[in-house]
Amino acid sequence: MEYDLTTWLNLSLRWLHVIAGVAWIGASFYFVWLDNNLRPPVPEKDGVKGELWAVHGGGFYHSQKYMTAPAHMPDHLHWFKWEAYTTWLSGFALLIVLYYVGAPVYLIDASKHAFSQAGAIATGLAFIFGGLAVYEGLCRSPLGGKPRLFGVVWFLCLTGATYVLTKLFSDRGAFIHVGAIIGTCMVGNVFLVIIPNQRKIVADMLAGRPVDPRLGAMGKQRSVHNTHMTLPVIFIMISNHYPAVTGHHLAWLLLALISAGGVSIRYFFILRHHGVIKPDYLILGAFLIFSVSMIASLKSKAPETVSNVPFPVAQAIVQRHCVMCHSATPTHKGFTAPPNGAAFDTPAGMARYAGKIRERAVETTSMPLGNETHITDAERAQLGAWIKAGAKTQ
């Protein structure tokens, strides 16, 4: 029996990434909600900024937040950090296994830029850690003290990076690197600011020194940044399932609109935590996301007019460009089974998955991956015409 290490490593890392991500996002959302729902204690308690009583799972909970730190260090203090670290480490490992080891299939699109494998990897890493450097520079500049302006500038930086990446990498490779930039900045907030500042607060407490309240304020600022970036990065994690977005000629704009919509919706809920109901943010978010479907229907150019394409012509195109991966026994070195079980190596298979072929190889350029077989626009149009006529195999 042949053991496919890459496939099982991919599955294991992806599952770990999802589990850790759920834990991180859940903790982040909960603490943003908790912080925004704290109320002044009654009666007043020395050093306590706010408190909250809650009931869940049949029990009552009493949470308190201190101005800077409690008078005495508790015996047990939980640090929320490994959820973030595990999410990033598993995600980066998955990036290496899938997009860097498999760069010729998943990352490089020779029709956009003829990278070598090493060149593509170096470019991807430069964008990820360069993005972190830009983000840190903005946070530590005077702009960091102006939240709204900072958000606009950082959003424009990410949109610019998305535009360039979609011109360099495959559709999926470009999106996943934007997600990696955001995820790296988010974990950087934990690793570079939040946890170090918390360690300084604890050290000052133990040494009997006054605690600098700015340390907590800096951590809170980065935590707020993270909660605003969460919904965009979640969409990017699942974006490969939506070739109508990733494979569109305006993919960078579609991702910008989806991200802006996600931020707007998240802000609605943050305000709601404070008891402020602003439906305009929810409506704006829904409108931005809905507008994506309108823009996605626009084509980069008028489709070629093709008619009366016989099945043998369509079959020859599929045999030339698709069955190396989409067959019962793939010959492509990156696959041991047809992706998603979709095999096109028989007439029945072509007819059954005609909708998938149209979605990924005709209406968008998502397939073939990286266009490594150099399918032409004329061939895509012929496939589209065959499918439009009923995908007949006789």
C-alpha cells in the first residue's frame, strides 16, 4: 500500500489550523465582548475598573477588570497566547507544505510571472514579513494614535498588496498570501506587544514598582486591531472554494469589498456590545458584500462567439488541460486522486461535472492551476459553448 505523506500532512495541519483558529477567534471575540460589557462595580472596589456577572451552562460567573493590576499576584494566572501561536505556526506550516513545496502547482502562474520555485517562495516571504514591518511601522508612528485614519491607511496598504500579488501569483496563491500577511500581523500583535507588555506588568507588580497604564493601553489597541481583521482573514481561509472571486480579473477589488464589509459588520457588533445600535454599519457591510456579486458578473472582455462545438473537440481540450489531475488515476505529481473526486477522463465524468468545468475553467481562470498547461481563451470559449449547448457527449 502506498502511503501519501503529503496528503495526510496537509490534512493534519489544516485540521490543527482550524481548531487553533477557532480557539483564538473565540477567545478574542469573548474578551472584546467582555471588555465592552464591564460595568462600574457597586459598591466601588479598590482598583477595579469594571465587573460583569454572567450565567452560562448552569453556573454563575463574576469577572472583574483592574485599572492596571491587582494588589497581589494571584496564585494561578492564565495567559492567552498559545491559541494565537498555534494558529500561526500551523498555518505557516500548511503554507510551506501546500504552496511552497507545491509552488509549481499552487503558487506559480507562468502566464502572470515566470518565477522559479525559489523566486516565488522568496517573493511570498518578502510580502508576508514586509507587510508585518509596514504594519508595525504604522502602529508605532503618530498615525497609531489616530484609529480611524490608521484603519484607512492600513486597509489601503493591504489592498495595494492584494493588487500586486494577484498580478504575480496564481489566484489561490495571491489570496492566501494576503491572509498570511494579516495573520502574521495579528500574531505579531500578541507576540511583540500584548504578551511582552503583560510580562512587564507582572514583573513590576512582583518588584513592587508602579505599573505603567500605557502598557495595558497598547495591548488593548492591538487587540482591537485583531478583532477588526478577523472576518477578512476568515474569508481568505475559505476563499479557494469561491473561484468566482479568486479567479475574477478584479479579484483584488472583490477581496477589498468583502474585507471592508466584514470590518463594517464586526464594528456593528462591537458597538452593540456597548449598547449602541447602529444598523447603518450592518447595512453598509451587507451592501459591500452584495456588491461583489454584481461586480463579479462583469467580464474582463467580451466573450468569444463560438457555436456548434462537438463533443470530440471539447473532450480533446479537457484531455489536454484537465485530466492530468482530474482522472481516476492522475498523472500529475501533485495528486494521487482527482481533486474533490471530480474525474473528467470519461464522457460521463465530463457531463457530470460540466458545471464545475464552466465555473472554474470558463467563467474564471482558476483552472488549470497556475495555467501550467497554457489553456487559451479560445479553448475556454469552446468549452463554454459545449456546456451551454447541453454538455452532450453524443
